[in-house]
Amino acid sequence: MANTDYDVLIVGGGLGGMYAIHKLRGMGMKVRAFEAGYDVGGTWFWNRYPGCRCDVESLEYSYSFDPKLEQDWSWEERYGTQAQILEYAKHVADRFDLRKDITFNTRVKAAVFDDKANTWTLTTDQGESFTAPYCIMAAGNLSTPRVPDFPGLKNFKGKTYHTGLWPHEGVDFSGLRVAVIGTGSSGVQMIPHIARQAKTLTVFQRTANFILPAENRPMDRAVEAKHKSEYRDRRVAAFDTPFGIAGYPPPTKSALEATPEEREAAYEKKWQEGGSISFLYSYTDLLLNKEANDTAVEFVHRKIKSIVKDPETAELLCPKDHPIGTKRLVLDTDYYPVFNMPHVKLVNARKAPIQELTEHGLRTTEAEYEFDAIVFATGFDAMTGALAEIDVRTTAGNVLKEKWAGGPLTYLGRMVSGFPNMFIITGPGSPGVKSQMILAIEQHMDFIAGCLQHMQSHQQRRVEADAAAERDWVRHVNEVADSTLYPLANSWYVGANIPGKPRVFMPYVGGVHNYKKRCDQVAANNYEGFKLSA
Ligand code: N01
């Protein structure tokens, strides 16, 4: 028998699910969330690899819904560590008593909409079922860790790890011969820490990434006090920016209008400041014009070559196959200097792909290596992976896996036509992953809450994205992406890291400012593009 005590069921107890609980409870709704981990925190609960921290500054990366929470919490560093962000999530859970509405250690396996009753029934891996009128997917965009399907995976006798499933007791690599496969954000953050412990470290790089200095440092309390005194205005101003982060004056000039000397000075200043938004804000057209972008690429190549002493390694570390900023920029502390350490080696896994894992290590097309431990920093089945693991369907015969077989289709990243009463937080087709994620979570959830309130006051019980509105939105998302350089990169934004995944540009890169305006308009026009009915 399904438990029918609830108004809304929520998948996920990360930062999205947590805010959903708080918001809906405030509207008098009965909610239940399901979380696979044993506590809150989502991404920050699972990704405990050494060096893990956020690449958005800690004063920005936090909830805005409670001004007192903003004032009471204090961050230790310019960029929050995984440990402190997890502490923050736990603090929020305690402060707002969120855990009482979360069932932990539980995965949702199936979600079925009853087209006649207008209810969702969620079935968990614990064999329980829950039924409610609405369902909110807050399952995360980078929550399905992926280890490539290397032959021989089971044969390896040493230890294997994935950054997204890191052991909670930590790992001591002292004295070990370690391999790291992958040089995205996770690999780059972790590699300097492992290099400090391991006997030898071999990094398998398939694609060189653009890596900028984070310039992390302990929190300057004067900066923090000023920021806190301006929080309300800054939170509002953030919605007027492309990435949902205020405080960076937008560029006014094309890179091609500047002289080489001016460009050099501008890029150098940004390099010293640290951070990715600041660097991309050097000029107006870095993400729009290849020639403009090339000027920044050339600057970063020179930087790499000035840090890494071995010319062959330095050359290999210079990204050449995608424009800067079209894959998620990586922020580092001590990454490039690692390759000057005698016990660290970089292997070109593009020229010599990994063929198989062996009993004692791995074999590429060129050589065989022996390791005590292999770390997969190989990323996630991004944006659609978490929902693909749930059997989402309706009694009218719609199956989400089938609908999304050619890539995700959504209206505003919020709903999928044919799947009434199911909302997604920071879904594909929204700027979520291209923005300050917590701001996105709050904006999406506030929109959903507004919609539910509207429905309540109009005695409506069913809401669904209109198929034509969905088609138009997907077209718009693609047009915007195609007007930028983003599609030129083989990134997880297009699913390129998952063999066989359809190549579709998934996030909306028109900016938080444009997206927010559009959502506000939709709400003001009685949820235009959504079909609401009794
Ligand atoms: O994953 P990735 P990630 N052989 O997909 C390589 C967020 N995040 O966990 O590029 C060899 O970026 C793959 O190579 P290629 C952030 O949004 C944020 O690092 O596909 N290599 C790539 O180098 C980030 O973008 C933070 O050619 C293989 C790597 O594995 C997102 O999470 C910190 C391979 C995967 O990189 C994902 O980052 C961490 C193979 N068979 C993560 N298969 C911060 O806030 C894959 N690779 C700082």
C-alpha cells in the first residue's frame, strides 16, 4: 500500500531538495524527500576527494532565503572547502529542522504518474511506495559518477576510487604508486594533494583543460563584513548578470579592439586576481568570437609554458582542441607546478588511449603501467544521468527515457510535456549548471512554489508543459548555444564524455538575467506555456 500522506514528493536531499522542503513547508504543504546518502548535502556529501572545493566564491555560494542565516554563517576561505560546505548544509538542516522530512539511505527507483488520479507514485529501493499529487526532481546534475567501461576493470588487484564516491574515512596514498585518470575540475583539484603523498603519480590526460589560478586565501574579515552588509542588494543584482554572480563589472570592449599590450595587461591582471568569471569578463566576445578567444588561449599557453619546466609536458598541458571557457573552466591551486616534481608523470591518453586494466595496473596502446591505486576522475553522466536511473513514466504510456532518447526536452528546464505535475530543479534547458547553483535552486523552486500557489487559488490540480512551448524553448536553447563558441567543445554540456549519449547542448547559456526575465514573464502571464487544469 502506498503512503498517501503527502502533497509533494521530492527526489534528492542535496541543496535543491533541502530548499524545496523548506519552501513548501512554509506554504503549509506536507512533503517527503528521499536521499541516497545518509545525510544532507548532495554533491558535497559524495565528493570528498582531497582538495575538493567550490569554484564559486564562498560569500556567493550560499542560500539567500534567510537574511539571518546569511549573517550568522562565516566562511573560512575565499572558496569553500567541501568539508565546510557540507558543514553549512548540515547547519541549515539543523537550523530549519529539515531532516525530519527526509528519508535517508533510500533511492527512488520508479516514478509513475496516474493520469486519472493526477498523482505520482514513487517506489524506493527499500520496497516502499509513496503517492502525492506532485513530484519534484532535485536529483542533481553531476550526481551519477561514471567509470569508463574499461575491459579488465575487475582484474585489477589494487584499490580503485572515483572522485564522486570518495570513502568517508579518507584515503592515505603515502608510499603508493598512484594513477589518476581524468583532468577535469575533480582531477585538477585532487592531483596536487595526491602528489604530496604518493611515491609516484601518473596522470592520464585525454584532453588538456584550461586551468586558471583560484588565488584562494583565508577569508578577509573586512571583505566578509562589507559583503554581508551589502547582501540584500548583491542577491538582487546577481539576477541581472549572466552567471548569477554580482560584483564583476561587465566588459565593454572586444578583445580585437584592444592592442596586444592592452590585452596582455588585462589578462595578466585577471590571472593575478584569480577566478574564472573575472577572466572571461576581460572582453565582450571571448565566448562569441574564435579570433577573440584565441588571444586568451595564447596567453594561457604562455603561462603554462612559463610554469612547467619540461617543454614536452608543458606542450601537452596546453589545451588546443577547444576555445577557452567552452568547457567548464577549472580553478587550481598548485596544479601546473606539480608536473615539475620528479615523481609525477603526465601521459597522453589521447595519443595512447587506455585499453584495459590489468592485474597490476593498466595498459595503453603504447605501454603497460603498474600501480597500487587507480583514481577515476572521469566525471559524471551529467544533467540527465540521475533521472535516467529512475523509471519515470505515466499510465498514459509516456516514458521519460524514450522521450529523452535523442536528448533532454524541457520547457524552461522546469517541466517535460507529457509528464504532468513533475517539476525539475536546475534541469537541462535551464542555466543551472552555468550559474551560481544555489541562486538557481532558489529561483527555480520559488517559481515552482508560485505555480503551485496559483493553482491552489484557482482550484487546479494538474499542470503540464505545453508541447509547442517546449519545442520553442528547446529551439531557443539551441539557437542561443549555436550563437556562441560553446558547442565547439566536447564537454559534458553536450554529453560527449558518455559514449553513445546523443550530442545535444543541454544547459541554457543565454544567461541568468535573460532566463529570470523570461520566467517572471511566464509567471505574470498566468504560467504561459503551461497547461493548467482542474
Ligand atoms: O569531470 P569532467 P569532473 N580515458 O567530466 C577524462 C563540477 N565540479 O568530475 O575531457 C581517459 O569534467 C575526461 O577526458 P575528456 C564542474 O562543473 C566542480 O572533473 O572527456 N580520460 C576528463 O578529463 C565540473 O565540470 C568542482 O577527453 C577519460 C575527465 O575524465 C564537473 O563537476 C569540482 C576517459 C572527466 O572530467 C565535472 O568535473 C569538481 C577515458 N576513457 C567538479 N573518460 C568545483 O566546484 C573520461 N576521461 C571546483
